[in-house]
Amino acid sequence: MIHDYEFENTGATPVVLTSTGDKFVFTPNVPIDIVEWGVVLTTALDATLRTIALDKRVTAGSDAGRVNAVGTTTISGSAAVVAGKQLYARPVEPVEINPGEQAVIEVTDAAVAGAGVFYIKFQRRAAPAQNSRMANATTVN
């Protein structure tokens, strides 16, 4: 079976891992399944404990009903990692994000040093005309 994967990332400007909070928010306009997510380090990561989680906002722009560490996927560790390396997680089951929802990569325990480019690897799902997966999408004529 051939899979067509797409990627979305934070762009050319590295994001620091030295503070907690939301680091990357992805708002797809079609139904997707996230199969992998992570960070490519552009600055070495020190040996302090850090935790990065993939969260799901069930309503774009709102933390009401937010699901923390969706699919129990986190990246956690305390080993030093050099620049150029990648830290990633692959959920056991793909994480489903529908239009009107958001995937959020959040640092919950910060490192002392480190920065990188966050990314999400996903597959598009079929988007039939108007069904429950497209409940938040409206056609404007």
C-alpha cells in the first residue's frame, strides 16, 4: 500500500524549547490523520528533563475541551541531543483532526538550552460533501 504523506512545519525560524507553552498550532481545512510529529533540532538540546506533547483543540482557537497529550503521545527525556538530530513520536493509532479543530505541539517541561523546527506528518482523509467530519465547514456561495 502506498501512502501519500504531507508535512506542515513551523518554517525556517527555529522555536525555542527553553520555555513552556504552545509552540506550533496546525489548523487543517480538510480531515487529516496525524501519523508522526516532532522537532528537528537547530540548536543542541541540553541534558535537563523536557516533555513535549501533542494536544488537540476540539474548537479552533479555544482551549475549552482541549485534549492534552492526545493519543498519549509525548516526547520526553533528559539526554543531551546535538543539533541536526530529530526527536519524534508516532502515535499507535493516527490522531484524527477535522476541520474546525487544531493540533497543538506544546512544551510542558522546558529545557535549559535547545531550539528547533516543529513538524507534523499527516495523511488527508476523504472529505465527502457534508458529513460529521465536515460539520464545521460551510460552503459560501
